[in-house]
Amino acid sequence: MDSAVAQLLSDPTAAQQNADAFQRLKPVCSQLLYRRSDAQQLQQCLNELHRTLADVPPRGLVRCYDYVTYPLLFMLDGIAATRTPTAAPHTASSNGASSSAVSLAVPAMKNDRAAESMLDGMLLLLERVGSSLEVDQVLLLLQRLVAVLQLTPEQATEEIRLKSLRILATALQPPNLPQQQQQQPRQPGPLSQSYTA
């Protein structure tokens, strides 16, 4: 946290870019969950989100990632919940145990076009932020994505399933490492050495 504050203080341009990104994303993101019951209105709002995500600089998107994904993760839960009769989202508690949680209902995710549009928005966001995400952010997305990936062809369209796989692949891309780290040869570990008695 201190390093983030120091970075913002040392680079006023970055602070302005982050503020600009938030101001552009706030109007559309704040409306996403309000429109959760009407598939047509939600899809229009998601289309606006796509346009905004395409225009906001990646640096600003990285700083606003959690804000943008907050409603999108509820929608991701909604895709699975509206397509499976007994779907109950699971979250990990602080001690790592899995427990059922009450999720915000997003009935509009029953509509295939609205669900596909949300997945397109999530994919665009991931493509724009690249590998700048923290491990916890990726894990949270993957935990929510599992339920959608488990849907059968009878429960979800091929497009929903393919877009979910593209999100998975994009989220799992390795981080961009400096050239030095990429070129260092990997040292064999103790398990890769052969043992002879």
C-alpha cells in the first residue's frame, strides 16, 4: 500500500490517469447490478461497458480492476445459478473451508446474449490489463469461473462455454517477466535428479 501511495505521489500523471479511468468507468459499472433483472437493459449497459473498456488506458484499468469486476463476478455466478437447478455458489472462508454463500441474484444471466456479452466484457478487461493482476484477483475469478465451465451443453450455449474457456486461458497467462529472468536456465530441483542406490 505504501509503495502504491509513493508511486502516485511521485507520478502525478499516473494519479490523474487512474482518476480519469475511474470517472469514465463509474457511470456504467454503477448501473450494471441495477439492471440485473432486465436482460435487454443489462445487455445495453454491458455494450457501453465494452466501449468504455476499449477506450480507457490499460494502466487505469489495472487500478480499477476490482471495481469493474465486482458486478461482473456476480453475473458470472448468475450464469451458473440460472442454468442449474441446485446451484449454490461456494466461497472459501478465512480458514480455507468451503461454505455456501448467499449470492446476489442476476436473473438476466439466463438470457444467452446477456451472458455472452458479460463474458465478452470480462475477456476484454483481462486482455487489456494483461498479466498485471495479482494472484488473489486471478484466483477469485477462477473460483467463480469453475461453475460456468462445469455447465453441460444442455445448460449453456457453445458460445458461453467457449468464451469461458478463453477467459480461463487469458487469466492463466504467465506474467511478463523482464528479459533477464526469461533467459535464465532453470536449475534442476532435487526431485528431478536421478537417484541410484
